[in-house]
Amino acid sequence: MTLPGDKSISHRYAMLAGLAEGTTRLSNFSTGEDPHSSLACMEALGATVVKKDDGTIEVTGVGGNFVQPKVDLDCGNSGSTMRMLAGLIAPHPHTFTLIGDHSLTLRPMERIRKPLSAMGARIDLVEGHAPITVHGGPLKAIDFDTPIPSAQVKTAVLFAGLQAEGTTSLTESVRTRDHSEHALRAFGATLNRTGEKLSIPGGQKLKAIDAMVPGDLSSAAFFLCAALLFPESNLILDSIGMNPTRASLLDVIVALGGKIKVLNVEEQHGELIGTIQVNVAPGGFNGTTISGALSAQIIDELPVLAAIAPYTRDGITIRDAKELRIKESDRIALVAKNLKAMGAELTEYEDGLSIPGGQKLHGAAIDSGTDHRIAMAFAIAALRASGDTEIHGAEAAAISFPEFFPLLDTLSQR
Ligand code: S3P
């Protein structure tokens, strides 16, 4: 099975292609609504976007100069679009308004206002939230220590630093996904890492690329967890992204009892792409504890891991994941509420959950909170529950993975 392109990489390629000079060709671009919000913003900023019948996306960039958009930049449900775009546009001498849907308007934006205003941009928020007004202009480099483990904040600073005066440097408290670093280099930028410190010289120009977006490992996570629920499963995923800053998910799948074979790994534009085969031995599967840096590294996969936790032998404990409360929904609260609706026992903490194993669940009415990952996580939990489960707001899956339900259907019938 081949999965649509990685959401994180698609955002970054869309944005850098929009800024670059020339026409970028992207195959296997994410089919999720979020990266398409990034593409639409690029069009509003003067880039040309052509969506070909074979799914290839061609983006002709503005050659370094965004135009004053005539409309608000609509980021939809996408925190990645809003935060990373703010950094990309801040060095341009225009006024931009970034808007989003209800969920995005609840998410914290002070985290990007701080570094970007230290660089000289004026950023107006409404009580710490969107709508955001960016009064752009020439920026100066900064030396920034990110207090929050966030690849989006890191990227906002790198994208602004790329176009600032001087060399911007940044140190992360936890090493987060490094797709921006690879994407910047792919588009021709220079960027250095010394130990935990990243630095990017300003005043750089980008050149268009041809690229294939690797399959999305976070989308694969739903099927990897489904496989764990069914001993003797055999799942083969082709051309899947295996960037080491994302692949700790595979270590967790192995800790839970999955057997993973990695075949044909290759590198494209700094990203590792491979085929993985997952088998599950008969006899149930283990539990595990997820905490510390690991929680930040697999933050998007925690809802589905929590959703299968009651079926494990020893349960799953998740700590150090308080960022989960400020994603597209409060994912800790919604996982707890929905697992309880299915009859599970658990303990909720401010920064995680502890879910005992060996539990039997029954079908229930699930509240997705219009959050794509909650909708998909509970579709997986429902597979082993007795009776039917009804997921309210299941259409939210289209935010990252519109093919999820049809694909799940084909897998379950085999
Ligand atoms: C993302 C980073 C993470 C993640 C999100 C995608 C990215 O968010 O949850 O789905 O593409 O950089 P944070 O940067 O807020 O941790």
C-alpha cells in the first residue's frame, strides 16, 4: 500500500516553492486539506499553483518577493500553515492578515509572535490568538532558544532568518522534526548545525526543485496500530517517510510487539524513504510508557496509541505531552472522554494519560471534536470493540487523510 504524501513535508515544499525562483514539481503531494491551505496562501501571495490530473502539483514561485495579498490568508484548520507562514512572510514589506477556522483561532500564537517581533516584525494577535496581522519589513537576525518543543516555531524562525540581515541561530530544548532543515537545503539554502545549535545566514535566495513527497508516517500510524490489534497481520507500506526525527513511532510499535522489516531505504532531498513490512505475532501485544523527548517526537501519534491502549496486555502510560491539550482539540480530554464512553478505565493527568491494559471495550457514540486525528484514532479503537461505534464529525479525517475510511474498509475486508 502506498500512502499520500507527508503533511509536514508538503507544507514546507509548498511554502518554499512559493518563495523560490522557478517552477517546482511535487509528486505525491499530501491530499489533506491542510497542505492545500498552504498552497492557496501561496497563490494569494503571488505564486502560481497548477494541480495536474496525475496529482502532481506545480508551483511557480515569486522569486523572493511576495506581493501584497488582496485577501486574508486563510489557514483553515492548519496550525502549521499559520505559524510557519508567519515567519516566511514577515520579512516582506506588506501587511498580511492570517485567519483560520474556529479550532485554529483557539490555538496559541504568542509562541511565534515573540521571536518574530524580536527580529523586528510587528505582529498583532487577539488575546494571544488569530486572527494575526503581520506588519512585515526588513528583519534582523536573532539568537533564539525555543522553550517549547515545536517544529512549527523552529520553522517560523528559520524561514524568517533565511531572509533576515545577519545569521539567525536557534537552539531547541528537544530535537523536533527536521523537515524544514532538509527542505531549505533542497531549495538551495545554506544552514548549519553545531551540536544542538542551528544557524542560518540571511539574505538567501531559493531555487525550484523536483521532488516526490514521501508517504505520511503519521497517517500510516493508524494502520500500524490496527495491525497490532489483529495477530498475524501483514502490512506492507511502500515509499513511506522514515525521517529519524519521525521514526521513533516505529520503535514504539516494536516495543508494543510489532515486528518491522525495513526494505529499500533511499534518500531524497535529505529525507529517508523506505518500504516497511509489519507483522504481529499471535498472543496479544505489550504495553509501554511514553514520556520525555519521545512524547514530543510522536506527539501526533499519541491519540491512536492511547486509543488502542486498553487492548494491550499491560496498558500504555503517556506523560510529558501537555502540548496535546492545545492541538486541533484538547486531545487528552477527548481521548479520555471517548475511551470512557467505550467503557474503558483510565487516569487523566494534565500532561498525559495512564490506560490499563486487558480491557474490553464496547461501541459508543464518539465525539471527534472535529479533530481529524481523534476521528481516525477511534475508528481504530472501534475495530476491536463489541457492537457499533458512531463517530461524530468523522469527515474531519480529510484534514490530513481523506482516503482514511475507504482504505480502512479495504484493509478490514481482506
Ligand atoms: C508539525 C509540528 C507539530 C505537529 C503538527 C505538525 C510540523 O506541531 O503536531 O501536526 O509540521 O512542523 P508543533 O510544532 O506545534 O509541535
